[in-house]
Amino acid sequence: MCERVVNSSADSTFRRYIEESVSSLDTYTNITMYRRIIGFFGGSTSENSEDTQELTQGRNEAGEGSEALDSTSRVTSAGAEGELRELRNRILTLEHALKVRTDIRQPEFRKPLYLETLFLQSLLYLDSRQVSQEHLDDVTISVTFFCKVPLHKGLKEDTVPLNRGKKVRTEEGENYKNKLQLVENELKVLQAAALPLPVSKASIGVGDGVVNIAEGNMSEKESALDTETPNIEELMNENTELLTALTRTGELLKDKTDLCENQEKKNIALTNQIESLKQVVAITKDLLSIRDMEVKHLQSDVESMEGKISEEKQRQNSMITKMEEAMKLNSDLKGEYENQMRIFRELKSKYEEKVTLLTKENAKLEEEVALSKTVQNNAQSNQQINSDYAASEETDSQ
């Protein structure tokens, strides 16, 4: 029975990897999807010693041979029934090669052969379903691409990795080399047997070179292929599993394509919304500019009002200073007035005293005048009496 390189945990990892890969990108084509699927299984780990590097180089050479055979299978799959028989023989040969290598623990030997077996089975299935040549080319390009893609670091192999030192050379490494050379020889034999014409040129992979086949070894190689015993049921089961994985991948691709279309529609709607928001932002900026102009005008008005208020405050301060000075002068005048009133009161009292003195003196003078008048009147009356008497005497004398 052909040993599978990837166990059940690796299969679940494979499906999870496909789902993450499909959901992480926007658009996919069939070529990209097949490359991601096949590239997940190809290559080796990063911990390589000298033996691992040599084995990897041999694996790459075997991969180039498998690319040649894959390209040849792609060309011949559109042909007649005889070419399909060659593909079946190739599958049986690869199964036999895997059975021979059951003692090899390194996945570098089994993985390319196992993937090539699955690929040839898928070619038979696609040819039986009459798939278009363009889709078949996509599958061929995808599978020939995996030979140069390194193994994904997250994949856990069910075999023990090769961790030898650079200086350690064992007989087991030599056995690996010999077995690898046997595989290369078998691939060359199968490559020569798969070509229809003796001197024909077929492009392999995506343009890696040209294969020239000699006609002389055709019958010998076909006889070697016919000796292999097929195990069709196991290969068909593996083919069914591969087709199931491809169907799931196609469904996931369709779902993710619809999701991408919906996301694109959402992006268009969001773009339109962004444009409308940009217009709203522009209008808001215009309104804010108008508001800024109004604020500037109001600020200038406020500044002018503040200038007027400051001038009014200065005027009030000057008036207050003047009033304080007037109040000070008023207090001085009040003190002077009180002083003058006191002086006037003193003068009044002195004047009253003087008036009383003058009144008394006037009364005395009036009395004296009255006495002098009375004396004078008495003297005049006496003089008149005397004159009258003298006159009377004169008259008497006469």
C-alpha cells in the first residue's frame, strides 16, 4: 500500500490553510488557487545539513524531470486512449517507487512522487470529464510550480527531520543518493516512454527547457512499464479525496468571490459616502470660514468697545482725581471759613463792647451838651434880662 505523506492532522491543517488563504485575499484565479494548494506541500524544512542540501538538489532535478513528464502529460491528455494508458502506467510506477522507499523517513523523497501521483490521477479525472484545455493548462502549471516552492514552516511532518552535522557522513546518506539516482533514472525512462515521436520537443513546466527524446528506447521502456502491478482501488480513493478537496476549494472560491463582490459593492457605497462626506466637510469648512469672519468682525468691535471703555475709565479717573482735589480745596476753604468766622465773632464781640462804650460816652456827651445848652440859655436869658433892664432903665431915664 502506498504510504501517504500527509496524515489526518496535516489534512486538517491543509484545509485550514486553504480557508485562511482564500479569506485573506481579494481576488483569485484558478492558477493562483492551485499554486497555493500544491505549494503548501512542496519543499523541505529550513534546517538543512550538507546531506539535506544534496538530497534537495537531487529532488529538484527529479522535480525538473517530473515537470517534463507533467507537461508531456498535459499535452497527451488531450490525445487518444494510448496516451491515457501511459499516464496510468506512470501512476503505477510512482506507486511502486513509493513502496520501494518505505524505509526512507525523509519526506523529500516521497512528497514529490506522491504529489505527482495525485496530479496524474487528477489529469485522468479531468480528461474523463472533458475539461477545457485552458483549465488543464492551469492545473499543469500549478503542479509544476510546486517543485521549486519550499515547504511551509507551519506544516508538521509525520516523519523525523534530518538533523545531522555538516561533517558527519553515513552510509545511509549514500544509500539515499543511490536511491535518488534510481528514481531519476526511472523518471528519465518514463519521460522517454511518454513522448509519442522519436525526435520531438515539448515545453515543460512554464518554460524550463526543451526535452529531446530518442526513438530507440520506446519499446524497451514500455515493456518495463507493463511489468508493474496496479493497485487501482487505493489510487481511486486518493483520487476521490483529491477531487473532494478540489470541490471544496472551488466552493470556497465561489463563496469568497461572492464575498469579494459584496465587499466591492460595499466599497463603492462607502466611496460614495466618503464623497458626500467630503462635500459636507467642504460646506462645513465654508461655514466655519464665514463664522471665522464674523468672529473677526465681532472681535474688532469688541476691541473698539474695549478702547472706548478704557478711554471712559481714564476720563472717570481724571474726574475722580479732580473731585478729590476739589474736595481737598473745599476742606481747606472750610477751615479758612471757620477761621474767618471765629475772627468775625471776635470782631463782633469787640465791636459790641466798643459800641457800648461809645453809647455811654455819647450819653455823657449829650448830658454835657444839654447842660451846656441850659447854661447857655440861662446865660442868654440873663443877658436879655439884663439888656431889657438896661433898656428899661434908659427909658426910665429918659
